[in-house]
Amino acid sequence: MRGFLLVNLGTPDSPEVKDVRKYLMEFLSDPLVIDTHPIVRWLIVNLIIAPFRSRKSAALYKKLWTHRGSPLLFHGLDLRNQVAGILGKEWKVELGMRYGQPSIASAVKSLADTTDMTVFLLFPQYSAAAFESAKLKVEEEIARLGYGGRVKILKPYFDHPRFVQCFADLARPHIKDYKKVFFTFHGIPVRHCKNSSPESTRCTVDKACCDTLREDNRNCYKAQCFASARAIAKNLGITDYEIVFQSRFGRDPWIQPFADYRLADIIKEEVESVIYISPSFTADCLETVEEIGVGYRELFLDGKGKKFHLVESLNSRKEWAEAVVAIAQDQGLA
């Protein structure tokens, strides 16, 4: 048997406050997520975020939850099954979450009897807080298991034609009906971008710096987000669009432009219709369904906007499962 491991961020075991608190504490205690002094991080997570954010987050998760759990979980399981069907009987495919269940540890253990393992991280763009953290956790669990087979951890695929095609095909039926097109990506602190460059002092984190991919910014999250948006827009045949970043928290500087600020601007400009495409999320989650699909929608329509649309994520569509296998094959299966 050969092994194929899909990895995503994770989700609480339930939308109850205790489970959401447990999840947030695991997630935000990761030094690659909150990259400050360990004592400061402990104080922030345990005395500020966990006590005060858990209840609010739990209320949002309850809106999102289904009989199968959160979308991130059941779409991940369905994608696993789709990929297994495409690869065939000689492959064992598992899903592991960086935080929560099913864990990366349990997924790696399930693949212990395979001769080799291909690891596909469901983060199209590179970031230390998501891609690198998950990669290191996979490597840690493989080493702990003493796995002897060949391991291939695939690279980010932010501009791979099959990834681009999947998002473009989802947006294409709707794009012509909306005046304003936003590509929205999860935000990260500015220092995460700077630290991703081998010559971080050259990183200016502005459009002039991020609008092209070069050797010195090859691992820059923002530059890869720009590349994803450019490729999808080109596939759609559009040139009038904006790139924004959402979901920031804390007081540190985060990459801009901010999605909520730009939404406020277009409300003032009396733009009547807006569509959001979110290519940093391969499955719908709180940040897409609730933050954009509910929160931004309400703000826009309350501000006298007429039409609002969020393009669904790739989730567990057959075309995305086929693209996952194609991307893996192009990068070289283990």
C-alpha cells in the first residue's frame, strides 16, 4: 500500500464553549501562530483570548455546525474519499488536522504500514502559521513513529493551473453580474511576510514588492496571494479586481489592504454589487461562511448595496479532488 495524507487546519470537536476553548488554546499556543515570547504568548492565550473569545467563537460555530460537524471537517473527509477513489485500491488516503481531530498523529499512524507517503497540505499559499506549522507537525509525527518509507511533502500550489481552474470555474457563472470583484485572503502579521524572505530587510510588503514573484520573495505569503489572484483573474478574463486581507486580530501590524475597510469604502462609494472569491481557503469555514457570507453581506446590504455574492470554496467537489491528484502527480508522488 502507498500512503496519501491530506492536511488542513482543524476544527473544534463541537461548537460548545469548552471544546472551542480547547481548540483555540491548542491553535493559538503554536509559536508559529503567535510568534512572541513563550510567557507573553501563554498570558495572551490563557488570560485574554481563551476566556473572552471562546464564547463568541462558539456562538459562530453553532451557526455553522451541521449533523456531520463543521464544513472544514466533513468536506475534508469527503475529499479524502474522493481522492482515494481516484488513486485506486493500492493507495490508503487519510485526513489529518493540525489542531483538533482527526489529528495528524492519528493519520500518520494509520499510514504506518504504507511503503511511501505523499503529504498534501490544503494551504495553497505558503505561510509559517499554516503551511510551515503543519509541515513541521507531519515531520515530527513521522519521526516519532519511526516511519521507514519515502516521504514527499508537496509544495504550495498557489498558481497551479488545476487549482486556478477550479476557482475560476466556480466564479465564472456569477462574475459578470457584479460590479466589484474582491479576491480575499486570510491576513497574517506583516513580520511573518518579512521573515519569509532570505533578505527580509528588502521586504516592503506593498504592491510594488508583492506584485511579482522573485527569488527573494519566493516564500512570501502576500506575493503568492497576489499570484493566485492574477492567475484566476486571467483565467476569468477580468482585469478590474482588488485583493484584500481579512480575519486579523491583535494590535500588531497586519498585511493590507484590509477587507473590512475596503468594504466600508465601497459602501460610501455606493457600489451596488460585490462578489468575493477566497482562494486561500480550500474548504468553507468560519472565515468564509460567517465572516464574509454573513457579516460582510449584512454590512453591505445594510449600507444600501443591492447584490452580494460569496463564491463557495473548493470543498469536496470532484473537480478539486481530481486537481489534488493532478497537482501531486505534477510535483512527483512519493
